[in-house]
Amino acid sequence: MNWWPVSTGRSVSHVVRSAAALAVALLAGGTTVSAQGFASAERGAAALGSAINSLGNTSRVLVIGAHPDDEDTQLIAWLARGRHVETAYLSLTRGDGGQNLIGNELGEALGVIRTEELLAARRIDGGRQFFTRAYDFGFSKNAEETMRHWPRDTVMGDVVRVVRAFRPQVIVAIFSGTPADGHGHHQVSGLLARDVYDLSADTVQYPTAVYGLPWTVSKFYRRIRTTDGVTTRMNVGEYDALLGRSYAEIAAESRSQHQSQGFGMLLQKGAILDQVGLEASRVSNVANAANEGSLFAGMDTTWARLRAISPWPAVRAALDSSAVAFAEARAVYRADNPTATIEPLARAVRLLRFARDSAG
């Protein structure tokens, strides 16, 4: 449901159709995942409560790194599980040039293993997963060496396609794009992350027919490992009563899926801070960029934006009423007896289906 249109008409119809489908799924009792140890929180009353809290949220974040295991699983879990943000990780490679501590597979076979490890991690932390066609040829000393092996037009084109398809409001780069990153692959991922923020709406260099409809990203952040340049801090150690664990604990289980790299993390409790720095923004009404408080400060990530661009009065009215129904469902939800949510969710389904039909 967390999808944002670039035009009216068919795009609005797509949104309300997706929203109606999600509401129907909620009434069916939520979804399940196969990640052992976390599946119990992914079905039944707990999943229903989490999904109800996500209704009406249109926010999206894309995290960009170079390899499997580069991702910030704490940030992904905090966003996806805790703030109901549709969050994705773009790994430029599939890690086929790395080591393997659990078997003899190397090269393409290792790439398959590490791909599956990433997918297993996303099933736990709640994110989505994307790749480009860049191949991992092992350690690279700098960005220049890396770009001698990676055709820039091809790799950058893949990054543009992902951004235009996923349509994030926010991009978070794992790496700085400088020699401080060490590995040349890391440096290039940091450089391309900023390039796609600048160029994802450029239909001259990246024509629509080849790369998809243009998309403008609102904010660009980098992960910060020191105290310099931090604009937003998040307590990823926050406990989630519905899920029965903190987002840092979820992230630790997610990161432990990278078994071929020998990764494993203890499930720590208590406050744990993650931090990012705002490098570029197209949001003009951010009062204090030095202390934003939220990745989405200054942005409306609710359905109000969708309502504002809809040319159909019937659609606007249905969206308004469905937002009221979502609020009612959240107000009456009880994990030990969630049946009171059926009526407002069923009403939301009817409203959204009406809006879908009215949009054409």
C-alpha cells in the first residue's frame, strides 16, 4: 500500500486498489514469513496490530550499499518494523567475490548463497531487497579501479531503475564515497547513491522508455559512524510490545543470516543509537536541519498528499472516510481480542473499492 503516484488517473486507481487489497489481507489475519524464530510475530493478532498501524503511511526509504552484509539492519528493522516505513536495501553486488566460511562454494555459487542470506535477512527485518548487475571481483583499492571493471552506464542505469520503480522519498547511503570507505566497491556505492539522488528525475540522460517514469527523491542521507555531521538519531533499541523484542534484537537476528561471512550478533537489550547525516534536501520547510528528529521532517507521508492530487470528489471523500476507519481500527485494537477491528476494516475495504472503481 505504501506507493506514491507521479500522476493522477491511473496512478490513483493503482494506489486505492493496492490499499484495498491490503485491507482485505488484514481481515484474513495477516501474513507469515519463513524466518524461524520470528514467524510467531508475523501472523495472528500481533501481525494484525502491526499492519493496522501501517495503514495510511506512504513513506519509503532506500538504503544503498555495495555488498550483502553492508546494510544497516538496525536502521532497516527500526524503519520497517517500528515505523512502518516501506524500506529496501539495494546491494550493488551479490557478494560473489567474497569469502565463504561455511562451504567450498566460491564465485557465482557463493553469489547465490549470499543472495539467499540477504533475502533471509529481509524476511526478518521487514525490508525489501534489490540488486544491480555489478559483479564482486574481490577487494578493490579505490573507486577508480572499481570503475575500470564496472561499466558506469550499466550500473548507474540499474540504480536509476530501482529508484524509479521503488520511488523512495529518502535515500540513505551506507558509505561516504571517499577513500575513508577503504574498499573501492564501498566508495563507488557512496558515489552512485548521491548521483541517483541528483539524476533520478533526469529524462534526458535516463529516458522514460528505458528506465521507467522519473522520480524525485526528497532527501539524501549518509550513515554516520562518528559524532560529526549527525542530524538524526534513532533509538533502534526501542522495545516493541507487539513483537516481543526490540528492533535491535530483530536486527541482530537479521544480520546473523550472513553465515557465509561468519556474522553473528548477540541480542542486546537497552537503548542503542543509530545515526545519519543529511547531505542534500529538496524539502524547503525543514526548520532545523542540524536536529531534524525524523528522516521525514518537513514532508507529508500520509494519504493527504494523495487526496490533494486526486481530481475526483468521490475518491477524495472515500480516502477521507477510509482514513477515519483506519483510525477507528487502531483505537479499538486489542491484541487479546482483535475482533472489534473487523467493522472499521470492512468499512475501509468498501470505501477503497468504491474509490478504485470511481478512479477508473
